[in-house]
Amino acid sequence: MTMPHERTRSVLRTRELLQMLASGSDVPAMDELRDRALSLLRHFPDKMHFAWTAKVLPAVWGDPDEKW
């Protein structure tokens, strides 16, 4: 079971990973990158979490089912 702090940490670490990839610096080897991605996805919020959060904090998150 994922705890709220694990979910938050996953989102923040995913942002860090994406920033690193976008900068092109210190990009890990494919195997390491895959392992990191799997680790982050373990606690990453799913569609249900975003839908619930969008209802509680509509100024922060959008409804994942809405067509943009």
C-alpha cells in the first residue's frame, strides 16, 4: 500500500528525473533509467488519485477525464 508521503516523493523525484533528462546532463544508462522509472511508477499517482484531487483542489489539478 502506498502512503501519501511515498506518492508525493514519487511525483517530486519524477520531476527531478525529467529535468535531468531534459538537460541532457548525467543521463543514466538505459538499464538504470528503466529501473528508476519502475521505482517511481510503483508509488506514482494513478488516474483515480488525480480525479479525486481535482475535485478537492480544482485550482491545482484538472479532471483527468476531461477532453482538453
